[in-house]
Amino acid sequence: MADRINSGCIVQVWFEPESEHRRAHFSVIETELPDFATFCELVEADRLIAGAVLWTRRVGDREMIIRDRQPIAFRGSAVLRCQLPHWRFYERGQSDG
């Protein structure tokens, strides 16, 4: 399993366009960046962005359990679209409260 990133912004990122026949897949990426605005600035500047792809499992309407992390790095120019996810993320075995 990849090393745990202790804090940072989690972002949904699309690296490929949608087509007439299928929706584009996105990746959920945990970064070491403090916020979404900083992520967008690095994308705009075509900087190298490092983080971890989160492999998750849905456990509720808006909750996801993080099962694994896979290190990733990419240039800002590779990003076609990004947004903040609407899910809450939990480590395996972690509960709210």
C-alpha cells in the first residue's frame, strides 16, 4: 500500500474527454495541496502535480471508504476537468464520531 498522505485536498480529475458513446472516467486524487484553488493554479500553470489515486468503496449515499492509494504524478495540461467531490472519505475502520 502507498504511504499515507496526511492532509490535503481531494479532487475529482478527468484526464480524457467524453464521447458520444460513453461518459469519461474520472480519478479521485488525494493531493498534498491545501485547497482546490491551489490545485487549479497548478493546473493552469502546467506544473507537475503529485498525489495518490484513491481506490474506494461506496458505503452510503455520500460516503466512501478508502481501500488503497496508488501514487501518481501528472502535468496540469493533462487535466481536462476537475471538481471537488461531493462524497465524504473515511479510512478503513474509521467512523464518524
